[in-house]
Amino acid sequence: IMSLVSEEFPEEVPPRAEEITIPADVTPERVPTHIVDYSVCAQVHQIKFKTIFCVFLFLTSLQVTSRWIPLINERTDKDSRLPLILVGNKSDLVEYSSMETILPIMNQYTEIETCVECSAKNLKNISELFYYAQKAVLHPTGPLYCPEEKEMKPACIKALTRIFRISDQDNDGTLNDAELNFFQRICFNTPLAPQALEDVKNVVRKNVSDGVADNGLTLKGFLFLHTLFIQRGRHETTWTVLRRFGYDDDLELTPEYLFPLLKIPPDCTTELNHHAYLFLQSIFDKHDLDRDCALSPDELKDLFKVFPYMPWGPDVNNTVCTNERGWITYQGFLSQWTLTTYLDVQRCLEYLGYLGYSILAEQESQASAITVTRDKKIDLQKKQTQRNVFRCNVVGMKGCGKSGVLQALLGRNLMVRNLFFSPFPTACVFQLHDVSDSEFLTDAETICDVVCLVYDVSNPKSFEYCVRIFKQHFMDSRIPCLVVAAKSDLHEVRQEYSISPAEFCKKHKMPPPQAFTCNTVDMPSKDIFVKLTTMAMYPNVSPFNLMAEVYPFTWVSPALGEYNDVFSPLLSCLVNHTQTFAKLCPLPSFQTGHIKLTFYILLRFCR
């Protein structure tokens, strides 16, 4: 220790050197190093507070296994043994090397990182000794490699396999030159020259028969390279890659990586921004191998291989758009992500972390994928909103037809709870949430942008429940409400309430009850969803006035008059290329009528 500090051998050495700290700027790894000399008499109890131990021994001493290693292990946690370095000191006093004697000890104790012979008198390997000590802490071998088996440990293989899958951006099972260069740049801040790339692949070809395929590096070749780095003492290379992809010393993804700081003030919501949708689109395209704009069960399973668990269960297929085979479509895929972001943004951050968003998008963290909206009170004050995702709570007594309203959104006859619909495909996303039919709603069940009050026209007691819920929770709020007369194909009976539903709506300045049925040959009408979305988008306007002033221009197809020559060709073009438009615009639902609807809205604002 004193030779390291003074760079000369001291003639008089005290029994114990003072504690010293080597500044970060004079060490190769750029980290400060605190050195504590050990005294057998006074410091046994301090062992557990150290990070690494350098066991010094005279080259003829073999008390390592009988005294020092047991002494250290007794005072450290069995599940997290600290790394050791064996140091053969006073090499100037002998003319031989003790490595042949020490190597069996290294093989017996996996916590021993390396061994070094040095001489304080001749200053031989003194600075190198403390460099190895730093390296053993920052880039330990133990979590990566098993010396007995001469291969990487399962946890290391699992982590590197995830890294390979993320880096394989075209999902062809190999890393081509562009992908290797991107990987090299994000991990080491420098690309590889073409000749260097070829040299790497040639090394793999010579040692692994199927390590290179179609001039790209396979998973087997990728794992071989890291095994080679470790065997040659270049642990820092593998650790640099692992830490860049969010792993800690135990090869677990760190909480800081999965859950970056994201401040969400009260009454604010969370949405995915445009960059996040583009990223998710690239993930969908990467795994949609048959290019049918839907993910089969096998394709979805392949997509989630970078997750430690399967995040989506079978119920997801019942809540978003699917094709005729029940597979999640492109729109449904984005819809589920939008729902997760709105309801549980921390889980969304975690999922994006597993997919490698911050790596592939070259962002500081997944938090850059999230937009935190402003307080809804500000929207009402300014009479405009900047949000793109709106929530509608569907309220009604049991058996009134709420499920029919929900399932009609996707043209199904199944019981579903959370659905998505985008009446304005370039502007917003609309969520429906089925609220429990209890007598009192919870605070969470009253938080929404618009309320859909559903009653059964054939049940005389149905409307009274809607009235009671409305008066308890929404009459004095600024949340717009729409009454839906479900099962309108059945015989309508008089509701057991003092006034009719139509008179009630007129009294409270709401639009008249909207007739609805899902018992049709064709797909049920989506008119009510368009109206609900319009009401959510314009919370500052009275729902009654909104339906009278805005809605006719957005849904009913009026004569375009002098604008007809301008908009008709554009509408026809979009109608003829709906699928292309849907692929380019990353929002959940795209239909011809809805595209027309958007342009009628624009026309209204132009006027």
C-alpha cells in the first residue's frame, strides 16, 4: 500500500497503514478506490463492510485455504460472496513462480477472481494489483462464467440471448453488418470498420460451425464471442453490453432501467407519443412474419420472448380488434398498448423496457415515450384539450344491455369489458369501461371524460337506476352524459319514473335518448360512439348544444356545396386506399366512414 502511494519502497513499515482513497481521475476505470489495511487483532469485525479482498501471502505460505478464505467467508453473506484476489508478495526474494501451486486453489474457490505476483520492494505489479482489484469489483467473473464447466452461466446466456433478440431488428435470426454496427455504436460509442467486422466473423467461423449464416452473426456465434471475451480476461466487454441493456451485477434488470422517474400531477393522464407508436409499429412489423397485419399466437409468443413472463393473457383477444381467426390485428396491438399506458403507466414503462425502447430509439429512458397531459381543469378553462385519449364509463343496471353496447364496438357477441374505438382516427382514441351495477359508484368509477347511461327499453325499472346514478354522481359535475335506449328492437314499455326518458334528458339539457340494438344482421351502428367521443372532445360545450351544432356536421353527410370539388377527390382517394392509410397512421381503428368523418370535422372548422 505504501509503495503504491509513494512509488518507492519504505524502509520502515508500520504494522498497519492508514486508510487512503485513490481519486477517480488517476485510475483506469475512473472510479475512486478506498484502501483499508487489515489487522488481525483489531479488524476481524470489519470484513463484512468491504467490497473486495486482496489476500497477501509470502510465496512460500499456503495458509490461504486453511485460514484466510474461511475467515472471510464466515463474515460475509453466503449468497453474495465478495471477490478475492490472491497476491503473492515479496517475489524479489525467490527465483521461481508459485502459479502452479495457486491455480488449484483458484479452481476450488470460484470467488477468487485472479492471482498476481508482486514485489513492493521492486515496485513490480503494484499498480496492476489495484487495477485488477477494481476490475474484479466492476466486472466480476462469477456471475458470467463457470470455470469448471468452461462455459457461461445460464443467467448470463439468458441475458445475452435477450440482447441478441432486441438487436436483431429484422428478426431473421442473425445480426447483419448494419445491426452489428448499431450494436457496437450504442454499446461502445464507435462503429466497426468493414474489415474489423469480417475479422470478427472469421474468428467465429473458425470455431463455431453455425456461428455465421448468410454473412450474419447467429445467436450461437454471438454467445461464443462473449465466452471468448471472458476466457481471455476481457470481462469488461461483456459487462459493458449487459449494463447498457439495463442489467445489474446479479444479471437482473435494474429498477432504474425498468421504471424511470415519471412525474404525473393529479388530474393528469398518460398517453403514448408519436415516437412510441412508431416504435411499436416497428415491433409489430418485425414479428408479423406472414405480413397479414395480425399476430398469430406463435408470432405473439415470439414477440414476448424478451419478457421474463407472458404479459398478455387470452382475455386480451376479447378486448381489442382481431381478425376472423381471432388474432390481434395491428390496430388491436396498438390499442392494448394505449390502454396499458392510460391505466397503468408504470407497467407500460416496464414493458417498453423489456422491448428495449431506450436502446433502439436511442433515448435516455422509456419515459421519453410518454406524454403527460395537462390538468383537465385547464382544458375546461381554455375551452380546448390537448389530449388524444378519452375515457367513457358505461353505467346501467344488470341485464340492461351494457355488454351489447360494448360488444357492438367490435361487432361481437362476446362479453368484453375494455374496448377501443377511434371515430377520429387522426385525432383521438376512445375507451369504454364497463362500470359495476352497484347502488353506489366508487371514486375511480366516476373518473372519466364522458358517461354513457344505458337502460333497457323493455324493462320498466331500468331507467330509474340510471337516474339515481346520474343524480348521485354526475348531475353537479361537468362530465357530459348521454342516455342510450338499449334493446330498441324489443317492445318499448313505460319506465317507472315520474317523467319519460326524453323529458328527463330535455330537463337536464342532455341529447335525447339514443336508440340502440345489437340484434341486427349487419354490424350494429357506431353512431353512439361517435357522439360520445365528440362530447368527450368538447367538454366545455353543453352536450345539448354540441349535438345540435357540431354533431350534424361530423356524422350526417350534408351537401359539400362549394367545398365539394375540393374534398370529394381527396375523400375518394382515401377511401380507395384505406388499408394503406391505416398502416401509415399508428392509431387503433380506421374505416372509410371514419375517414370521411374527420374531413367533415375539418370542413366545419374551415367554415
